[in-house]
Amino acid sequence: MAQGTHDLVVNLPSSASPSSVLLSAMDSTVEKVVYNANPTYTQNFFTSAAQKFLLSYLIYYGGSW
């Protein structure tokens, strides 16, 4: 990933809750998030290097106890 600001679009399954999405990347900050059917994260990356990303979200009726 190149240094600077980038827009990242998260393609979610239809059963996912868009408001529950969390996206983080090493060596970056989140500048803005636009919650649509597929949330768009504007991230500012501090270095030009390989990045590690973490993505999590909730799925409606994903499990039962």
C-alpha cells in the first residue's frame, strides 16, 4: 500500500450488518467512514509497505445458543 490517503470499499455479504463493520490496518488512521450497503473507509497510511488488515462484522441470525 502506498503512503497517503486511500478509499477502501468493504464488500459485505447481504446478511451482514453494515453498522457493525470494523476495519483496521497497521500503521494507518481512519479519516472517514461512509456507511452504505458496502461501507467505504478513508484510511491515511503513514508508510509505503505491506499492511496487515483486520476486518470484522456481525451477521444477522449467524448463530444460536
